Amino acid sequence: MDLAFWRKVFSVNVEGPLRMGQLVAPLMRDQGGGSIINIATMAAYSGGARICAYGASKAALVNLTKSMAQELAPWNIRVNALAPGPFLSEMVEGVERSEPGYKDMMANLTYMRRIADPAEIVGPVLYLASDASSFVTGDEIAVCGGMQK
């Protein structure tokens, strides 16, 4: 594994959300609270030979989410993560171009036997951003069509 690539992936997937949280938390505190939603992935729960850095960084993000939730709770800031399964995305399309059949393989990992449309993540995001989830913090919600953790 290329260490420079590993560092880049961790910089984007872990340090990026950490720094963003550090920047917005004082503003949220001053406004009475808020909600931070990190985007993890189902790959955080299972390793993979070609997705090692990605999966490991997202597992770190899940852990960071729990730590941030503990630290920011006194400021009335909730911190949660979404763990999407296979969604139709540029990343999935890119892998499909280089590995035909990838989308079918990913779809078959879900109970629903399909890849989600990007619009299907909107409801869970709105839930976590709204007062409907006022007692939810430090958690991750799988949006994965039944994909196993």
C-alpha cells in the first residue's frame, strides 16, 4: 500500500470532517446548538483488499463521530454519521467502467438487490438535521438496503 495515498485518503475522510467540526462548533454553540452529520460508509465495517485506506478512514470517522458527540453534547450539538451502502455515484460508476459487473455485485450485497438512487439519502439526512432526531447523537445510521455490517 502506498503510504502517500493512505495519508491523502485519511486527510480527506478524517481530518476534513474533524477540521470542519472544529470550525462550525463554536458558531453552533453561540446559536444554541446544531447538528453535524458525517458521511461514513458500510465499508467502515468490513475490510477489503482494494479499499483498505478508504474503509479504514471511514471506520476512523465513525469513531471520531462518537468522540465529537461526547465533546460537543454540552453545547447542544449532536454529531452523527450516515453509513451509505451502494449508491449510484461517480465512484461506483468509475469502478463499473474499470470492472464491468461491479454494480451488479454491489447490488447483490443488499437485501433489496439494487443500488440506491442518490435521492434516497435525503430523508435520513433531513432526519438527522432536524429536531426529529433531537435525542440522537454519537450514532451512525446505515442507509444500505440491508447490507450486512
